[in-house]
Amino acid sequence: MKPASINRLIGVSSILAAALITIISPCPTSAGYFLIYTLTGIGIALLLYRRGDRSSLSVRLRNIGILLSGAVALPFILFFTNPIDKFRKDSCSLLLGMTVFVHGKRGKQDMILRQKGYVIMDVGNERKKAPIEENGAAHFENLRPGDSVRINIDFSEPYLSIHPDSIYIIQPGTSIYLEVALSGIDNVRGKVIYRDSPLAGVTVEIDTLSTQTGKDGGFSLSIPPGLQKNRYEVWLQKEGFKMVKAAAYPETGQPLEVIMEKSN
């Protein structure tokens, strides 16, 4: 295939790709506009290019004082003039409100953070913050249709989004349901002491799980997903010592420290 034919093929493909993006995303963001204009500029440049004619697409931007030529010039010219914005739907110019419902692993009705903490929404370079209300909802305003956002939780306990890398698209008449869970609750660790010294050979039990302390008196129990919770009852026993029941809160990051006494 001749170079001219290849240029035309790529040029037409670029323009069609730009048109497809405008159909899929009728309310593009700034990044979306730049992508559309870049594809359009490359397409037009390739369709109009003539071998040896370096000035056919050269444009001087007087206000900027630089010379841009060929496919480099057109995307910037289109982006600065932004012709699509003049014909886009009126709804794209409206600012929207959006509600984020925070729930736990048991479903949308598991409102585990009622009137607790905040929802953080990152929109481009802007960060918005809204309190979680009684119904587990946080409300945001001044959002544009088509905006891409990331969402997470700000709370004293380590509640985090189960899908922290998810990207949500703002659309009129919709809400976002954010599933969250405590992090750091998959392991319980601690140390057992007797008369200020580590106590080895202590059996440590949580539900159906068990382990023993080592020479340093330390223990660690991995908790499978089906048994994970924010509070664990820990039973500790060793022959010749009184049995001890303790409560562990692993999300705090603090190991459990237990002092045992000999039985009479």
C-alpha cells in the first residue's frame, strides 16, 4: 500500500475514533476533549498532508509566540477554541448533586457507618468531603455529568473501600453504593507474660482456631474471611495457670498483651 493511502486510512480511522468517543461520552471532561481534538487533528493533518509541503498545515499562534506545524498544531487550536462545547447538550452544562450510600459486606442495607466518618471524593485535582448521615448517605454537589471520580472513607477506624481503584462516572439521576470493610482484622497477634517474663507453650484459641506461644511468649493467628470481625474473644490456657479470656481489636494495630497467673 502506498504511503499516501496509509495516511488516508489512518486519518479516516482517527476521525472516526474521535466521533465514536463523542457519541459514547456526550459530556466529555477536559481530558476527553483533548483526546477528541488530538485524534481529529491527527486525522485532518494526515488527510491534508502533501509530501514536501511543510507549510500547508503550519500555524503561528501569535499570542503564544511559537510555531506549531502539522498534526501538532491542530489539537491545540481545537482545544483552545473548543468548538464541541458550543454545541453540546444543555444538560452537560448543569451541575449535579450525587449521593453516596456507604454499606458493609452484607448488602446495601448494612449501613455500618451511620453518622460516623466522612466520604472522600476525588474529582480530577479536586478533593471533596461530605459527612455520612443517619441513613448511611453522604451528599455531594457541583458535579458535572461525565466526571470520573474515586471514592473512599475517612474515619477514625480503618474502614476502607473494598474496591479502592474503582472509577465511578457521574450521571444524572443515579447514586453510588460504596462497599466498605475494616482493614487489618485478618490477623490477631500478641504476647503472654508471667512475672515480667515471656511465657511459652500457652494455647491461644479464637473460635475454632488455635496456636501456641513461642519462646518469646508471642503468638499470631490468621483469621479466614468467614470469621473476621472487629472484636475477637481470645482464650488462653496452660497447665498450672489460670485460664484467661481477653478481647482483641486488631484494627487498632496494637498487639494483645496478656498477663497470666498460676493456679492455686
